[in-house]
Amino acid sequence: MSNNQSIVGHKIKGIRESKNLSIEEVAESTGLSVEQINSIENDQNLPSLGPLIKIARALGVRLGTFMDDNDALGPVVTRAADRERESSISFSNGATDARKHMEYHPLAQQKAGRHMEPFIIDINPTENLEYTLSAHEGEEFIYVMEGEIELVYGKEKYSLKEGDSIYYDSIVKHHLHGAEGKSAKILALIYIPF
């Protein structure tokens, strides 16, 4: 398990406890189960960004608070060599078999007060295309750097290949995954109003 992934659960638990909120109270305000929140706090499973965004809202913090290393006020540069060396954050992304098939490489962890979350995401192939759609406030921009992905958005399905991009409102139920049996690398920019 990567260092960043264990930091996420630890930070969520710390923030929740500092605000004197029980897991049950957070579950009630997010619509997630107590088991899901326990699993996230204990770093057993990071489901996808949707639930993390709901937890951030329930705790009154930015999503980035869970991933921040430190707070830089000026520009933040992430070098390609550093990104490859640093640990990533893996999500099962709602797949029913809960395999970690998406690796998120944060690009702005040190930037204080940010409203956008940029990531390079490596999507590993999966044969199991059963998934759970999620929705949250905000907007997302996806640019396919390599491979092929599929985005289920409401009742529509979009297939995107290298060089394609899509910009959408996250409030509509959606799920992003690799095209069946294919891997991909994408640039994802997520905007979450606070």
C-alpha cells in the first residue's frame, strides 16, 4: 500500500475526530454506510473520488486536504521524474471485485487553497465491467494521453481514444474506466466548488 493512500484514511479519521463527529454522523450526512467509512479510515479500501468528496463536504474541508503534503502559496511544479518516483493513490473505483485498477498521481499536493485537483491516472485493464455510478458537485475534464477509456454519463456512453477529451458536470451520475481489456493513461482535472 502506498504512503499517500494510508495518509488519506488517517487524515479523514483525524479531521473527523477533531470535529467531534462520530462515524455514524458522517455516514448520515454523506449517505455512505458506516462500514464504508470505517473501511476508508482504516485504509482497507478507497472506493472512488465521489465518496471522498462527500466526506470532505461533511467534514467541511476541501478534497485536497486529504492528500496535501504541505501548503505552498506560490506555483507548484511537479517534475515527471518526481511523479514517477512518488507513491500514487489507488482506487477500486466502484468495481464489484474491488481490485485496485486506477492509480492516481496527484499533480498539486503542495498547492494551498486549491479548488482544482489535477491528476495523471493510470488505468489498468479490467474484464469486469460491473460498476457503480457516482455523482458529486463540480466539473471534470479528462484528456486521454494513451489507450482508450469509456465514460458512462447518465444514460449515455462515450468511448474516448488517445488525443480525445471530455468536459462534464460531475453532478450527473457517471463512471470512468478503461475500455474492456485495455489500459490507459489520462490527465484528469477535477473542480470542486467549496
